[in-house]
Amino acid sequence: MSDNMKRRDFLKGAATGVGIGLLGAMGLYSYSPMRKSNFTQAERKMNDIGVCKSVKVTNISETSWFENGILMGDIKGAGGLLVNQYDYNWPPFGNGKGLGKGSYEEGIANIKHLLPNNLEEAWDIIETNSVHPENAGGYAALVEIEEMNGNKHKYLLDVGWSYKWCDECFKREGIDKMLENKEIEALFFSHEHFDHFWGLPVALKYDPEITIYIPEGFYPEGLQYIKDCGHKGKLITVKTGLNKIIPGMASYVFAIPIICRVYGEQSLYFNVKDKGLVSVTGCCHQGIIRFAETAYSEIKYEKDKFYGIYGGLHISPFDDWDPKYDDLVISLGNYGFERIGCNHCTGILCAKKFIAAGYPVIEGTARFRSKDKAYLGNGDIITFG
Amino acid sequence: MERFGEGYLEERKLVKRWSGPIPALASLGITLAVFYITWWIFQDPRGVMRMYTPYVGYMYCRWWLIIMIWMVYIFNFWPFKRKWLETAHPLIKGSIMTAVSVGILVLLIKVFFEGLLGNFGLAYFNPNQLEKLPGITSFFAIEYSALAILMFAAIASWLSPAWVVACEEAPWQDLKQPAKGFSILMLTFFLSMVVYFVTMHPHMGILYHPWQYFTSIAPPYWEQFADTVSGNFHVSWIMCCTVVVWLVETIWERYPFNLIKNDWARRSASFFGIIAIALAMHFFLYFAQELTWGEAIRGTRRAFAPDWRWLHVGEMAIFFLVPALFVSFYCGNWPKKYSMPVNVLVRTAITLVAAIALYIAYYKTSHLFLGTQKGFSHPQQFPMIPMIWLVNIWLVHHWFMDNWPAWKMVPKTAEEIEEDHETHRAAIADVRWTPRLGAGLGFGIAMGVIFYFITIWALPSVYAAINIIPGK
């Protein structure tokens, strides 16, 4: 055999062997317990966000829409959950062209001159031009935090969707007066979704100078809407990651893609003296367990304990279901939360599964169009600490 | 005796109209243009029909792939006659055969799955039946039934070609069409149904409340091993099987299984070897995510959820299929000048590099033109849909249209066909056991293992340096 033949044979064997060795190692090692030696245990950062005495959350509205069937019919008709939210032709950006044919520019042109002070007239126009304006509700919450020295702070988390519904809810809970009196220090937007953000003129009607915090990732239409609504205060775009606000309170921005072409979510952490960590969320698209795990790796909190949750947990917002949601229901018990106030996009079925699993769900009163006591409903209050 | 398309793909000679890489680049340009136009018409959430809901679009896309595999690989173009295949203009052939494939597609979904199975067997195949359940909206009824139907397709898209590629159509390889086609179709459909019942049916059984203990295993048996109750665990390895079948058939030329002389040993080794390679891929691609993003945490959503990680394994696998098919369809399975194992290794390396580049490019840019969402883990982000849609267009172009217009189809002469067979036999005979081959094999295995451990060592820092989606 010539040297050339020998070299060719060696190469043939080597080429085959590389594949066998590589695939063999992939198959035998990649999912074996041995692989865990490759994982580095990230050191806990233990960021000190301070501590507060207590947190109180008033549910202004959790009913973002009133009928799942109508909302999902719109989504289906317009082309699904990936369609840009400004294109559905939902209120307030109706242009009269029908489902799926809307646009921010055409919609806002009809009402811009009426924002934020003449919302009743604006809503009349919106009702004429939009798809299913009667189904629009909104998500908004008042968060009150008491510092250790007794100082109290009030913040709004989101402002809902329908001008009409949100104004009613603001008046019902006295938010209108608080805004007028400048008692509310800032407005935090959890994300850009219609049901959390589009009701902005209602808040600005009462306090156009309020400071607004948005998570990075807002699209150009959303940024323009803040201007078009007549906002005159400070606008702070919060970067991805942890952002301390006041002692005992921080927000955290997650860079995540969300349905209806939205990007990024901001949620709130509170460190309550002698109790532990409290999570307050708009929709929690990042997932409540991811939120808890992030707190574990990033923040120092009392008793190293997860204490409470309030808000939408975005599990089955349309009362849909998927086995992966059962993974959450099964796993949540491992985190030891002592008070769970859930609503909005959690899904009533999910809340009931939590209750059936024996989790400490704080049930509500099912008033003001909230549908089930498994939810901490509209007008209900939850306190932590 | 009428000849249909038996051996048509093998016995056609595709002659380049232009020299060099121009035909491949021109074909890429044309097919990408067709892809984008049809994507806009059928799938794009901003387009005309907006089928990317995502499951509806995914279901049609996936089943269309299988129908074309059935028509070409299982039925050998029957009932289209050989003369017509050789003489009809590619545009006419492409239009007619595409229309037939779409007709079968609609019949299968609307009549067989939704009409027959959904109305008389399993309600979850029919959205109208699901809508009768309390609390289920029309949108999710359609999505759930599309999910069930497409899961069946995922399994069939592995088993249907596997019976031809691995099992060499046995035991019906000598039958005429359509008897051979129907025999293979019945068997692979039956096997798909069995695999469906033990992989995806338990997923569907816990999709509703309360869990359907009476009709499915709940929680599913894979829960502890896969760290999730979701059927995405199975989607992952089945998707890998689909990809590996085509790697074996195209850039690997069925190597190394074609070295086995005994027919049944070769067929069994091929069939189970494909599964074994797919499982290796399945576990490695999951591990790769753990290395780059951190360990999955059960109960989380999105990128940290085990169920999504398994799904993403399938999504990553599809990125390997696209360059492999391009090399095979448009680059003449380059290179061919070395020994078969070296050719296979070079093609695999090219595919690997191209797949990684495509993955990075897709996640960096696709949201800018496909109407999809930025990010890896959006629940409606399914790279499998655009990738399979592109593959479908390539199948139409390569199988139904003979790569027209950049290539011209000329039937091979009997001598040319015999010469091809002889070349193939010689290429296989060229790989025979010698002490030097054994030494090379041992050296290669060691190199493969070393390469694996270097890869897993380097992956976290390489991934961090690339930073595909800033902010993640």
C-alpha cells in the first residue's frame, strides 16, 4: 500500500471517527447528571434596595376586557396574536376602516385635539370609529408604600385602556382627586399593551405633569402617544435590569417579546420589614417564577423569603390552557409565598387551580364587573406588612 | 408497462444554464422572492391571509411538506406519467403538481382530520367540537385543533421519508405504483398514529381542565425525566429525527449505513441510527441552551422554561436542514472529489457553520421583515414556520420544477445511469477496513470527543461575545 493510500485510509477513518466521537459524546454526556459540573453557580448579587414598613395595593381595575370571546374574535379576525396592537382598530385608535385595518396615525388624528381634557367627546368619536369599544376595560392599580420612618408614597401602576371605564374606576377609588392633589408621585407603566397603557389621557387629565416611568422597548407609536396625550412631566425610560426607586422599592425591567408586538416589561419589588419580598406586577409576562428567581439572584430581602404577590401573572389570560401552565401550578408551591392576590391575565381557571393546590390565594369580592372571587377583584385591597 | 416517476430524481440530469455559482445564486434569489411573496400572502401577520396565528399556518406548512414527500418519495410522482414529467415545461409541471399537493392538503385536514377524526373520534381535532366546551373561544379552539393536527404531521414528516431513506421501501420495494405507495403510506401512517398516541395524546389530555385521566396518562410519564409535563419534550426529538433523515439522505448520502452489506441489518441500523443521532442532537441542543442561558427552571415562562427549551431544540434543528438542502439541491452536493467520508465531513462542517450563521441572522433580523416578534422565546415566535415554508418552496422548485430556470432537465442515458450506479458502488467499496482506517477511526473518535468538550467549554463565552439580541 502506497503512502498516499495509507493517508487516504487514515483520513476516511478519521472523518468517520470525528462524527462518531462527536455524536457519541453529545448523546452520552449532554443530558447526563455529569453535565451539571459545567454549570457555574452565579453568586447572588444581594443588591440592597432598602426596606419598607408595608405595601398596600388597591385594585382600580383588573378587567382589561369584559368578554374573552369578543377580544379573541377580534384577534382571530385581524390575523392573530402577532398583529401590531395599533393595527387592530381597537379604541382609541379607530379609523373607521374595520378590524385589522387600523393605524396609530389615522386613529390619533381623530382625537388628538381633545386629549387629555375633553375625553367624553373623544370617546364619542372613538366609539364611532373603533372595533368593539364596549369591550375595553383596563388594568390599573394604586400602590401605597410606607417607609420605616412613616413617610408614605403613592404610585400608579398602569392606567387601563378605555377612557370611559378608567375614568369611572378612577373616580370610584378617588384616584382623580389624588392626581389633582399631586398625591401620586409617579406613574409606572408595566408595558406598552393596550389594556395597560392606552388609558393614559385619563391620568393626564387630572395631572399632566406626573412623572412617567416606562420600560425600554416602547415602540415609536407608544412614545408618540405619550406626547400626543399632552404629557408635560418627566418621562423616564428605565433600562433593562434593576432600578432602585425609594428605600424598600425597586423596579425591574425584563427584555422580553410580548404578544401584539410589544417588547419589555417592568415589574415592582418591595422589601417589607420582617416579612420578605413582595412582587407587584402588571402582566408578569416574564413569569412569576422568573420574577422570583431574578429577585433571588439580584436582591437582598428580609428573612430571605418570598412573601407576597399582587397582579396579573399572565398564565392563561384568555382562559386558554397549556400543559406548561401546569408546570407553573405544580412549581409555585416551592417558593413559599404567603399571600397571593392574583387577577387580570392570571386566568380564573389558573387561580382556581392555585386554590385547589392549597396555595394562600387572597380571594376577592367579585364586584364592579370582576367575574369570580378567586380573583382579587376591582375595588379590592391587599396589604403586605 | 406505464412508467411513472420511479427513479425520476435519480435519472434526471440537471444541466446548468450558466457556469460557476450563478445558477445557485439565481435560484436562491428567485426562491427567496417567491418565499417572501407567498409569506406575505399566506403567513405574515401583516399580510393578506395572516395564517401565522401561529398554529394554523404551521399546520398547513407542515402538512404541505409531508404531502410533497408522499407524492415524490412514496408515490414516485404517481399518477403523473414519466413522459409528461420529462417533457412538460417546469412552470406547468410546478403549477399542476403544487395545485394537486395543496388539494390533497386541504382534503386531508378538512375531511380526514377535522371531518372524520374530529367529528367521530377525538374532539380535539375539530375546532367546532372544541367550541362547544365552556370557556373555549373560537381562536383557541382553532389553535388547539391545529396543534393536534400539526403534531401528527411532525411525526409523519419523520417516519414517511424514513421508510424510504432508511428502510429502502422494504418489503415493498419491488411493487409497482400505486401499490407500493399505498403500502408505505398505510404503514407509516399507522406508525405515526402509534407514536402520536404515546407522545402527543397525553399532552392533549392535560390541555383541558380537569385532566383527562380516563383517556390519557396524566401527568404524562415523561414529567420527571423532561422536567415538564409538556409534549414539547417529544416535539424536540421528533423534529431532530426529521432533520437527521434528510441529512442522511442528502449531504451524508446515507453514509455510513450504506457500508453495511446485509439488507436488513443496513435498514435496521439506518432506521434506529437516525433515531440515535436525533437523540444525541436533542440532548446536546438542550445542553447548549443550559450553557448559554443558564439552567432551566420549571414553572417559568419563555426562555427559562423547560418546555420552551425543548421546543427550541426543534427550532434549532430546523436551521440545520435549510443549508443541508441548499448544498444538496443547488450546489450539487459539493464537494464530491474526496472519499465519501471526507465529502460527508466537509458538507457537514459547511452545514454546521451555515446553520449557526442562519440562526444568528434570523434572530437578529427576521422581526424586521417577517412580521414576527423580536426575541427568542415569544410564544408566537416559531422559526420552524418560515424555515419549513422556505424548504417547501425549494421542494416545489427542485422536485416539481427541476430547478428551472437556472437548470435544464435532460434525461440521463442508460449508460449515464449505469455509470452513476458504478460510481456510487465504487465510492462505497472505497471505504473498506484497513489497519490505517482503524487507526484513523480511533484518532477521529478521540478528536470528536475533544471537539465536543472544547465546544461546551467555549460555548458560554462565544455566545456572550456574539450577543445575538442585545439586552437578553
